[in-house]
Amino acid sequence: MKIVLFGASGMIGAPILQELSARGHEVKAVVRDTSKLAVLPGVTPVQADIFNADCVAAAVSGADLVVSAYGPGPENAHILVDAIQSLMKGIAAAGVRRLIAVGGAGSLEVAPGLQLVDAPGFPEAWRAIALAHTEALDVLKASSLDWTSVSPAAMIQPGERTGAFRLGKDQLLTDANGDSKISTADFAIAIADEVENRAHVRERFTVSY
């Protein structure tokens, strides 16, 4: 497939890029600095500004779908919604229908009607970015695109590629010890599976051990 990946050099984006390349897809890897990208089969580095809808439209023209692993970090949480709105506008202008966006875990439910971000003990340092991802999910839900939002577990970090994980919908998944975690490599598998299988169009799902 012809895929455009935004945020392709980040902690989450780089493993997604590697997984898509390994599966033989043709990927335009969109980053601010192309020197940060590894050289991979089928990957074309592209420098583009996610906040410029015209620039987005030019980058995604002719693609089968777009994957966004863009993340501003907790210190710049306020710009996330602007980024997703610009991305969606550019995608629509280019006539591309599918968007898979990496979301956050904060909007997952830990009890009926209680989101993780509102649960006791949620780290204050991560509250702003969690709320921004929640707002971005609402923006996606109001879109006419064939969108998918993928929430990682509460903890996502580099680690082993095991291929053994669970999928859920809107509830936080935890293991027998009450932990919610996933490696970026296994999260990338779930993203690539969704690219190929279209199992969660116009809905959110989550990935965890």
C-alpha cells in the first residue's frame, strides 16, 4: 500500500515506520528533519509541516491512507488539536479517505463513566497532553473521514517485539498485576495490522499486554 506516515522519527513513529517497511509497504516518512530517519526499504523521506494544510495535501496526494504518530510532547500539549485539524483538512483536500491516528490512554475508561485522566493518582505532568488527546479524539469522531484512533496502554516505551498483546475498545486494559503497558514495537504491529485489515474504521481501539 501507499502510506504517508507523519511523525516518522519519533519514539512511536520510528517503530511504525520500521514495521510498515518490513511488510513491504511504500511509505512516505514525513518529518521536520529527514536526517533523523533510518534508511529502510520502500521508505521515502519527506519534509513537510503538519500545521500547513496545503503542505499536508501535497505530501499525501495519491496515498491509500495516512498514519499520524505526531506527538508534541506534554510541554506543548496545546498544539496537538491544531495539528490534527490541519492534518485532516489537508487529507480531505487531497481526496484521501483513511486516517489512522495515534491517540492517548487518558480517555480510556477505568470504571463506568470514569476516564483514566480523571482517576485518582493520574500524574499531573501528563494531564494536559491527555486532555489534548481526548479533544483530538472528539475532533476525529466529528469527521467524515474513515478515521481510526489507536490508544496505547497507560505506559508505552521501547521494548521487545513479541507479537503477543491484547486489543480492546474504550476501556483501559491491565494485566494480572494491574499494570497497563505496551512496547513501541508491539504497538507498531497493531498499527500495521490495522493498516492492512481495516478492522476498526470510525472507532477507537487500544493495545496492551
